[in-house]
Amino acid sequence: MTNAVTEIPAADPQSVAEHYSRRLAFETDCWDVHSALQSGDPGFVLLDVRGPQLFERAHVPGAINLPHGKMTERKMAEWPADMLFVVYCAGPHCNGTDRAALRLSRLGRKVKVMIGGMTGWADEGFAFESGSPKPQNS
């Protein structure tokens, strides 16, 4: 019996493994970011790429506010060349993370997108901070 699920055959296991390996090279999720931040040495810089007003209202604890338009070679030189950046914005309805990832990659920087953004963070029940942006290098 054919239905919408079985109509197109599933990929072979090797193809599935390759696909998801590639996908995880580009993105991470809120749970993994939260866990890494709790460790005290996450191995990445978390960038909130929304505007300063939204950042001030609420943001992920430990995030640095750096909208994609402010990501310049000079600004990014404040971090080691091999630093990994994790970027997030408002959520699935926002393409700020895509713009930030594109900009960082064009600057030769390693980057992953935190899928879900602020919406995903809230859905997981994680706390937010509020207040002025921190200095953009920690």
C-alpha cells in the first residue's frame, strides 16, 4: 500500500548518515548550546544578531550582541581566527542568522546557526537575561 510517507523510497542508511553529518556541520540547537554554556568552556562565542533594542529587552545569557551588519573584518579580528561563532536571532521566522552566517563565512570565520533562536530557547524553558549589550569581545 502506498501513501504520502512510502510513496518516495527512503534513502539508504549511508546517504542518510552523510546528509545529517553535513547538516550538523551547519547548525546546532538550543539544548546543545545551553548545555555547552553551562559547562563553563563552550568552545564558541554566542552572537545575538538582532538589534540592540531587542537584545536589551531579552537575550540568551552569555550572548554578545553583534548584528550582522556590524560584522566586519576589523571587528572579527578581536577573536582568534579559528574561533567558532554560534549565531541566533528571533526564531524560525527571521533570516538574521542566515545573513550572519553568510557574512561570517565570507570573512573566513567558522560559524553555526542555533536553530530556533529566541523562540526555540523559550520553547525549551531556558531563562533569558535583559539589559544593555555587553562589550562585543569577551
